[in-house]
Amino acid sequence: MNGIHRIVILGGGSAGWMAACLMAQRWLGKHAARPVEITLVESPAIGIIGVGEGSTPQLKAFFDRLDIAEADWMLACDATYKLGIRFHGWSERPGFERYFHPFPSAIDVHTQPHFQRACALQRGGTAAPAHPDRWFLPTALADAKLGPHADRRFPFDLSYGYHFDAHKLGAYLRDQATAKGVRHLERRVIEVEQAESGDIAALLCEGGERIEGDFFIDSSGFAAVLAEKTLGTRFLPFAENLFNDRAVVLPTPAATDGMPIATSATALSAGWAWSIPLTSRTGNGYVYSSSHLSDDAAETELRRHTGTLDGLVEARHLRMKVGRLEDSWRSNCLAVGLAQGFLEPLEATALHIVLATVEEFIAAYEAGGFAAQHRGAFNTRIARRYEGIRDYIVAHYRLNQRGGEYWREAAAMDTLSDDLKALMTTWFTGQDMNATIQRLDIARYYSNLSWHCLFAGYGSFPDQSKLREGAYRFDLSKAADFLDRAALNFASHDVQLTSFRTHQSSCKIGL
Ligand SMILES: Cc1cc2nc3c(=O)[nH]c(=O)nc-3n(C[C@H](O)[C@H](O)[C@H](O)COP(=O)(O)OP(=O)(O)OC[C@H]3O[C@@H](n4cnc5c(N)ncnc54)[C@H](O)[C@@H]3O)c2cc1C
């Protein structure tokens, strides 16, 4: 393996343990080309950030890759399913006060063309049913609180993500990784030793222990101990068009009237609040801009929003470092997770980027014979991914149609990337969005469906009063009928979650 025998991971948050699981799956054990040694070092005294409880479908792919069943990890992590994100209050245009952003699925081929046609007409000034919520099965299922698993005869699989308890997920992944042979050390790293070449040589721990390695993973969170502090990799902030730099979080009791199957993201005075349904509690947080709102005012606003003004539950305040490292892989170190970069969690993409980074790294590293041959191309791809996702998040702010100083500033920002400008020009001049997305080669970050849902969900159309009646008639009842009939194949979310418990207890009885 070209001299690489010892991989040392610094940090035991979700990022560190996900990297450990994937690398162990690939490089440890009897099927590995040449076994390596993987050590993960974390400091319980420093702890983990402990937020990050919503995912994209990439997390399903991760568990599938590790061959771990939902019934096992979801129960252990108080997890629920997620079909998308419901946005409330980002637009005040009548009829567009809320919309749902579904994860795209194969069944969308039946309705997406009609939705896009409706959008195209309305962009051109002709009235059409262009609100996204009327067109997609995940939206209908989320409204009815139905789970993502269909009756066996239903010919389409839905794409879905999850909500989960971050601390429990970390502990679960730790057990998986250590069972695969990853060595786990609880130590505080106080110094990093570099070789003459500049490569990292060893981590020095409190108490004097020295942990040598050939390759290092920096998953030390916002501290970015190895990549930024030791190797001096430049951090590129995204502050000029993502203003939010703080969050305040607090839990409320779990839902009792049917478990929601979507994250909700509600616009507030200087940012937005999430609500993430778990089986044990609901996670809530307010992501806001400290230039527009004090920490105390943000906490009060979140408490008002969540009905916790009595102060009985404690709130936690967090600072966020928004941006990315210039290079995720530098010298003999790969940065993963918050050490690598962070985009505010509006589309819950952080763990998605962690998984994509580790998987692409494994592929690039192996393709280069475990040398740095493909490092440049890898770094370019990761940077593009950050920027592709950033543009989609920035669009939520730039297109907002709300009052208030914060929202007006966001709508007026003129420091957009060329890609985002091209997409906005395409939409507002009635050109073909798909062609622009293809030309920019950005569909792998957000698809044509997602971009349409965003623009249309905000009501980014000519004024209602100026719309013409068109000759093209949509029979919306056909789409509604199609979605209703499709929805009959899905049991309730609660039933699908309870089936795990039934499965577990019947297994136990079987023993
Ligand atoms: C407000 C907020 C909301 C978020 N929501 C989402 C979401 O919905 N979905 C999503 O995918 N992501 C979300 N994220 C991001 C998500 O929380 C992180 O990507 C994820 O938790 C991974 O964090 P991490 O492992 O990189 O860092 P951390 O959890 O901070 O872990 C860092 C590790 O490094 C160790 N460490 C640091 N310094 C040292 C040292 N000197 N010696 C030894 N050990 C050390 C710590 O002990 C810890 O184990 C959110 C983030 C924030 C801030």
C-alpha cells in the first residue's frame, strides 16, 4: 500500500466515525488489499458538537454500504424517516407562504414534466397550477404522515433520508467501527509534530503519549487542529452571502399526534428555525445572524416559536464558522466534517458532504496507488460540491419575499456566483432551466426538480394580477388522483416506525 500502514483519525464526532466506518469497511479485514491500522483519537472532555440530526438520502446509501439494517440503527438512534423539507414563511406572496422540497424519486417522471410545463407557462405570464406541492408523491405522503416504504407490489422505490439523535448516532458508529477493528483512544491532543517535508508525523497527547501515523484525517470539528492550524490551509469564508453565524438549540417533547416525516424550516426575523422530529424528542434550533439579532433576542424568539417561554428547558448557544478550506486534502491529511467546512444546515447537507468526501477520497487514493496523484482533481471536485450546495442555499435568501431588514438585505445581495446568476437569468427570462443546469454541470448537487421547487415554491412568477388565462388546460384532478392512488400503497409513518419494535421483540421471542 505504498507505505501507508497507519491511518490516524483525530475526532470522534459523526464525521470521524463515519470516516472510520467507511475506511475500515474498505481497508481493514480479510478482504482488504493490504490491511492498514486505523486509530481514532478523541477527547471526551472537549466533546462533540452534538447537533446535525437531519440527513439526505446519502445516509441511506451509507448504511446500505455498511450492510446495516434500518431496524437496527434507527431504533438505536431514535430515528424517523424524512421525505423532504417543508419551508414556511420564506415568501409572503399569497398562495406561496409554504412549500415542500421533496427528495427526487423515480416516480416523479409521471408528474414532473407537467409541473415544469405549468412553471414555464406561469413564468411566461399565463396562469397555471405552478405550486410544487400539488405535484409530488413525497409531498402527499408527508401531508398524510405516511412512511416511505411501499407495499411490495408498488413498482417504485422512494428516495428518503432520516432524522436521528446525533449523540446516539456517534455512539452507534463507534461500536460499528471498533467492531471492524478500528482502535479507539480517548486522549486530548495538545501538539502536532511535523516531518521536515511538512507532512504530519505524530499527535502528541496530554500525558506525553505520541501517536504516529502515515496518513491523518482531521475531523476535529470547528477547531480544525490538523488541516488549518497545523498545515495552515486557508479557510475561505462564505460570509458575504450567507450571513448566519450563530445558532441556538433546545428540545421539545416528541410529537404525539402522528410523527411528522419532514424537517420544517420556518423563516423568523433574522434567520430560520428548524424542527426535527425524533421518536424521543423534537429537536429545534434557530440559525441567525449575530449582526442582526443578539443571542438573548434569538433565544426568546425561538422560545416563542416553540412554546417554551417558561424557560423550563435549557437552550444551547453555538457559533458557526461558515465557509470551506481551500483544499480538503493537503499533504498527508484529509479534512472531513466541520474541520473541512460548513454550510448552514438549511438543506441538511453536512453529513452528505462528509460521506461524499470520504467515498471520493477512498476512490482517488486507491486510483493513485495510495499516493497523492489525484489530490488536485479531488480537491477541485470537493470545492465544486461546496459551491454547488452553497448556491442552492444562497438562492433561498436571494429569492425570499419577506419583509424586515434582514430579509430585505438578503434579497438585495449582489455577490452571487456566476452559476447562480445564470440560473436566475434563465428562470426570469423564461429560458430552459434544464439546459442551463446541464451546461453548468451542477445537476449532481441539485437537480432540475429541486431548482424548480425552489423558484416556484417562493412564487417567483409575474404578479398574479398580470397573469393571462391560457389555452393550455391542466387537469389537476388527474395528478391528484394519481398521487392519491399511489399513496394507498403506503402505511403510516408511525406504523412503519413501530414495525421495527415489533420486529425486534419477535426476534427476541424467537430466541
Ligand atoms: C447548528 C447546526 C446544525 C446542524 N444541522 C445539521 C443537519 O441537520 N444535518 C447535517 O448533516 N449536519 C448538520 N450540522 C453539521 C453537523 O453537526 C456536523 O457536520 C457533524 O456533527 C459532524 O461534526 P464533526 O464530527 O465534524 O465535529 P464534532 O462533532 O465537533 O467533533 C469533533 C471531534 O474532535 C475532537 N477533538 C477536537 N479537538 C481535539 C483535540 N485537541 N484532541 C482530541 N480530540 C479533539 C472532539 O472531541 C470531537 O470528538 C449542523 C451543524 C450546526 C452547527
